[in-house]
Amino acid sequence: MEDEYLQRLNAEQLKAVQHPHDVPLQILAGPGSGKTKVLTSRIAYLILHEHIQPQSICAVTFTNKAAREMKERLTKLIGKSKVEEVKMGTFHALCALFLRRYPTRVGVKNNFTVCDADESKSILKRLLNSYKDCLEDNHLSLDVRNVMSMISKAKSRGQSPHDLATRAKHFGGHTPTENVIDRIIAELYESYEKFLRENNSLDFDDLLVYGVKLFSQQQTTNWCRHVLVDEFQDTNTLQYELMRHIASSSRCVTIVGDPDQSIYGWRSAEVANLAKMKLDFPATVQIYLEQNYRSTASILRASMTIVSQDQTRIPKTLHTSHPDGCIPVLRRFPSEQDEATCIAREIKRLSASSGGMLGWEDFVILLRMNSLSRSLESALRKEGIPCRVLKGQKFFERLEIKDLLAYLQLVDNPEFVPAFERVINVPARGIGDKTLGEILRAAHAKQLSPLAFIERIHDGRVPDVKPPVKRKIASFVKAIRELRVTARQGTMPADIIRKLIILVEYEDHLKRTQPDADTRWENVMELINFASEVQTELNDYPLQDLPDETTPTGDKDWDDMPDETEVAELDEEGIVEVKPNNSKTTAAQMADTNLEASTPLRLFLQASLLSGDSGDGGEEGGKEKVTISTCHSAKGLEWPVVFIPAVEEGTFPFALSEDANEERRLLFVACTRAQSLLYLSHCNKRLIAGKQMDRRLSTFVKAVIEDTPVCDIFAEETPELDRAHLEQMAAILGRQTPNQDVVVQKLAEFYSTDRYHKFMPTSGNALSTTFVAADAVYRTDTDKAIQQRQVLNKPSNNQVLSKVTHGRQSTQQYSGRSLVRMKPTAVSGPHHDTSNRRPVAALCPGHSKQLLPLQQVFQPANEQSPRYSSLAALTRGHLHDASNAEDPRGTFLSSSKQGFDSPGTAAPPPAPSVPIKRRLGMGRMVTGYANKKFRPPQS
DNA sequence: TATAACTTCCTTTTT
DNA sequence: GGAAGTTATA
Ligand SMILES: Nc1ncnc2c1ncn2[C@@H]1O[C@H](COP(=O)(O)OP(=O)(O)OP(=O)(O)O)[C@@H](O)[C@H]1O
């Protein structure tokens, strides 16, 4: 009974779970083979059968979201209390946790601030400025982002600034200029490090660097009896070192991974760590899982065909017992708007034709990059489909959020100058660049942090600077001091933020300075929400079993930290200082009562910075919403229906990417997220960085089409969900097959609300495909459906419906089914149980194979690829017929320019001219404008 | 010092 | 389509 979870595993999975705990294990398996499930079960097994204490287990996941999910799954197996004791999280989160606990072991302070990428960037930008002349002299240019990535890579490889410098000197670049660049980078690296140390700050890589230092000490790792690592193929050198150190006393390691899914090489991930592990742990055993439980056979086939083009790849078998299902769809569109509209329509159609078995939350749109989401968001909005955009990081990049967090950072870590600079004049206190520069200079001369310096000015114990500031900073100092006391008392972050916005009158400030103050204020409220949500689960509980820091200065360090500068002042002036607001006394009291390494505020700040993935979207966030996400953050997840737009050269592979194979694997990862239905699409034109660009189908897919004699890998037709398919789908998803009456009714509703309906025949593209496919269902289903449609024949739909009924032939004639006609054989191939593999003629009885390939409509004939030519010749006549009848070209193109919203038609509501509001991952409302000054939308 | 208005330059993925 | 940086003006 308690072993029930073991019975839900197949033989290989069971073998992996029950593998002797003291023999290092690599579980290597393709997508959907249950790796994560096995890892979770193994943790349960180690605790329940091998009687390893939960607190002696270290489980590393790739994202915080994955950690949360694993906790959830594990809770079902072993109960909440045990799960909470397991040391689980990302490498970064675990390092941060331990560094706060044992800071002095590696010479950091436990109130260090995590420096996010944005902050790193502006620090480096400033440092880079001083090399401007040098670079110009050598006719060189150096982008901050390059510098960042070089430094990050150096850190990830464990190289110090000194290492880089000597390398530059001895091995140098091939050319003198490369040498200059290398030298500059090494120097920048050094100054950057110096800056971070002076500001008591660690960046993401530092967390690992110092983590490795910390975990290389045996006293830090002797609690550990077993380490488990998920997504091992994406670990970098430092992370591998961490794992090795944490496992150094027990030598017990379990990792799972899939080389085909390594997509973080750009972040210094090393697949070679798999081999390295075999060397470091010679007893390592490998277990392979080859059964895929996630996807239909045809999705798996398409995915494997794509990834198999990688010649360097080690072949791997993966099979499924699921039926073929619908052939993945590959479509081409004239523009990204058409693509987006069609995806939105298709989501609606599927939702309807599944009779509600598929809810909004069952659909995902996976993108190569976030910037592609705009057109999709607006198309979904037009269709009234709720969606969430999974890029929670953006929330923390808002001006208003950054302001507040900077205040809090400053409260926690007075030495963090970037935060000081950000908020010293927020709200406006008459301290501009000049005065600020003066403060910084004078503070530096006195060897004080700027905050400590102005506190002294405020207390009148240091002369004011040239443009006097004493008065201007009074309220600022007062606010900071009050918050400091509050934070030390262990006040909950949400309350601290509430106090903060009152103290600095932040709402007023927003109203005065921001035209969209309302939305920004909503974001502030959302931050408070987030703080209260997260504060309940924030603790360093997993470290409870561990001894306190042995170094005597440890706790002192923490509690005295904010006052450290005061101490310096004591030495300097020899006066015993009475701190305002008794904060010193409070601190002393806290030292006795609070042995934790962290205040709630500190944990909150850390969570804000570390959990950019935002993931689950909270309780309300993800439910009942279509997800839009990047391919990268979709790793490890699954959805019944997956759309992948922009499968084009330039996006897949991305134009600037260095590793085409990694890009292919990324597409593979995206495809393998799908359980039942998969759609790839691409456009002829797309707006890239403000420029209209001609686009072509990705070679990754093109190669598949061209390599396959009979192209049954992809279909150009959207699938028609008949009874058999719904049953199959229900089986795969473990759901109830919908009632047929419900299906019919929902489809009827789908039609009745279809405001683009009248455009379909003339628009002649993908839209009409939706139409035709759905129409086919109608007809094949029952006459009842048709009757129903006639019942629904409201006045406003008269035109539409009459076109539908009388124009059946015309619908067929203009059917855009052959939009992407890879090979003529694609539609005339053998019949399987896949509906969309059926020839159009079969789909629409009475159809006379009169097809209108879209490339003819949208591309001049001479641009057609030779592959299409025979078909083009075949259908040219029909194109003319069609043109004569309704001129699909003109109508579609002109209407498409207006977003299908031409006068005299049932117009969809006008697009709002306000910035787009989005609910982000955590359910936070956000405007379309981020960090910088607000610009009102142009007319 | 603060703000408004203008120009330029981009493309990415995330802990 | 923006963000970041620069310049002009009160
Ligand atoms: N033995 C099994 N029987 C039934 N379903 C299973 C079994 N093993 C795994 N599954 C299901 O297969 C799906 C994929 O599992 P899981 O996410 O663990 O795979 P994975 O190998 O981690 O995938 P990926 O590599 O894509 O992250 C899940 O829905 C899971 O419940």
C-alpha cells in the first residue's frame, strides 16, 4: 500500500528506483520517459526503504518551479513534514541558503545582496565607459552583453580575473586586437569583482563560485547521504563541482538527464559532465528508459526525426504504446498576424470540437523568444481567450517594483550602492546627478558607504557637502532607519512594504510622475500580494538540523552588519553613539533571540531575485488560461496541445546562435512537450526588430520534409477530431470522452460567435482551413448539427450562414487546405487512423480535388520553389476561376492590412490604445511598459 | 534639477 | 516596437 507508487512504474523505472543507494547512478532517457517521476520515486524509496533521513538528502532541480513541483509530487508519497526536511532547490538557491548560514567560512557577510543581471549590466556598462577611448583608438567595439557573457563563462569555468589576464598575456588572441579585447575583459572582470565585493553583493555566478568554496569544506557537507540531480545535461562546470563536493562524503549520487535535451550550452552547460561523472565515480551504473508515456506516436516520430538530423548525436531508441494520433501540423502564413489569428481560432475550434475536454489551460504556445509573443497575445485577446505569459522576470524589471526593492535592499544591506543611487532621489528630493556624484565622492573619501555618510550628515556629525543636502535627505534617512528596525524585528515583508510606501509617499510619487500611475500602483499592490504569498513558504527550515556557524563572528556579523559603519565612526571620532530609534538596542536584543541566518525580508528579497521563473502562476494564475512561454522555460513540462510558431530560419536556429545543433535540440524539446496535438507554423514575412523581413521555413523542418519519401511526418491540414480521436485523446490524457451532444453544441456555438466567418472564403488562407475542418465535422457528425446551425441563424449572421450553406462548393473551392503543400503525396498517402492524413476529397465528400495552394495567392509564380510547380500547374486554372468569382487575392490582402476589420462588416472591438495589460506568471498585472520612462501611446 | 522631446540601435534563451 | 541615451528648455 505504501508501495503503491512502485507499482505505477515499469520494469526499467522500478530498477532505477530500487537501484542500490550506494552505487552512483545515471538515468539516461528521452523526453516523457518518466525521468522526473523516477527521481521523485527514488527519493521516496530512499527514505521509506533505505531509511535515509529526509534531511540527509539533497535534491537539485533546474528551476525553482521544478523544485516546487517535485515537492508537491513527493508530498503525496511521503507526506509534507518529511518533504520539508529534504534539502531541495536549484543549485543557486541551495548555495544562497548555505552561504547565509555559514557566511564566514568563505569570507562573505550573510546580508549580501544578490545582484541580478540588470544590475550587473549597468555596473559593467559604467566600467566599460572608461575604456571607451582605448577601444576607439584601436577601432574596436565591445558590447556590454559580450562582456557579461565572457565574465559569466569565466566564472562558470572557475577562472579568476587573474587567470584571464595571464591567459590574455601568454596565449593572447591570434591578432593584436583580440589581445586588447582579452586584456580589457580581464581588467573589467577584476574591477567588476572588486565592485561587487565592496558592495557586499554576489551575482548569480558568484553564488556558485562561493558555494563551491563553501561545499569543498567537509564540515559543510557531512550531513549529506545522497545527492540527486535532475536535468543533469544542463549543469555547468561549477554546478558539477558542487555536486561532487556535496557527494564527497557519501559518494551516493543519482542523476537523470538526456543529452538530446541539452539546451543551455550558451550558459556554459557541459554535456561532458556525464562522462566526467563516470570518471569521478568509477562505479557509476547507467540505466536507460526507452518507453515514452507522454506523446502520441506521430508526435514522437516527428520529434525524433528532427533531432536525428544531428550527426553528432548518439542514437537512442524511444517507443510508445500510445496510438498514432493526429499527424503534427505544419502551416505557412503570409504574416505573423495571420499566424497568430489562426492559432487563436484553432484553439477555439479544438476547445469546441473536444466538447470541452480541452480547457484553455491545456494549450501552450512555445516561442523561441519572448518578443514573439506580442502578436499572439493580441490575437488571443481579440478572440477573448485568456492567457498568461510565462516570463515573470519582467515583473521585477518594472520601474515601480525596482524602486521598492531597491529600498528594501538598502535596508538589508547598506553597502549596496546601486540601490542607494536608485532611490536617493525617489521621490524627487532635489538631488540630481551632480549632488549624487558629490555624495559618492565624499563618502568614498571618508571610506563610508554613501548611506552611512548621509546618515552622518543628517546627524550633524560630518560636514554637509557642497550643494547642501542635509534637509533634503532628512525624510529619507528617517524612513530607512525606521524600516531597518522593522526588518530586524522579523516583520513580514508584506508589512514592511506597506510601511515603506507610506513612509516615502510612494503612491503620490507615482501619481505625480507617471501618466499610468494607476497600473503601476496595481503592480505595487501585486508586489505586496506576492510578498504575502511567498512569505509563508519562505524559511530556511531545511537547514534546521545543521549546527550554527562555528566561527564566533558569525551571528555578530549578521546583527551588527547594518551598524558596521557606525562602528567605524566610533573609532574615528571616539564618541559613543546613540542610535536614533533605539535600533542598536533592538539589534542587541535580536542577537539573543534570533539565531536564524536570515530575516524574512532577506528571504523575500532573495526569492524575488532568484525565482525569475515565476512558474505556476499561483493558484489563480495558471488555471483556465492558455500559456505562452519560451521553449526554454517549457523544459520538463507537458501540455495536451502545443503550438510552435515562427519555425523559421533566423528563429530556429536563431540568427545569432553559435550552436545550430543546440537550436535543433531546442525545437526537439518544444515538440516533445506535446501529448496529443502539435502544430508548427512559419510565415513569409515577419517584423523583426522593427523591420519587415522575408522569412523561410527552418532547415530543421525542411530537411525532414525533403528527406522523407512520403511525407507523413507533417500534415498541412488541421486535424478533424472525430469520435475515435477524442477517445484516443481521452485515453492519453486520462480524461472522460466528451458527450457527443456536447461536442455538437459547442461546435454550433463556435460557429455562431465566429465574427470572421464571412472572410473565410475570400480570405482563402488558414482561416478557411479552420472553417472547412470544422464544417466537415458538422456534416459528418449529424444533420442535427446543420439544423442547429440554422436555428442559430441570427440576423447578424445571415450573410455568414447563407454563405456557409449555399456556398459549400465555394468553401471547398477556396479551401486553404493546401496552404503548405510539402509533397503532393502528403494528402494522397495511405490511409491510417489519422484524420488529417486523409485526402481532402475524403474529408469533404463531393470535393473534386480543387485545391488552391496558397503560395500561389501570396507569392508571384516565379518565386515558387520547384517542388510546388507541378501542383501549381495543376491548380492554376482554379485560381483564375476563384479570382473571377471573388478575387481572393485582393480581398484577403486588403482586409488583412486592416486586421480583418474593414468597414461595413461585423467588426471586432477596436484594439485598445492603452498599453497592453498582461497577467504574468505569478498573476501580477503589468503594463506594456517596463523600466523606463513612460511614453504615452501615439494617438 | 527636472522634464520633454529627440535619436539611435537593436534582435535570444535564464539562474 | 521599444529601451537607452542625448539634447533642449524652463
Ligand atoms: N510508468 C508510467 N506509467 C504511466 N505514466 C507514466 C509512467 N512514467 C511516466 N509517466 C507519465 O509520463 C509523463 C512524463 O513523465 P516525466 O515528466 O517524469 O518525464 P521526463 O522523462 O522527466 O520528461 P522530460 O525529459 O521531457 O522532462 C508524465 O505525465 C508521467 O506521469
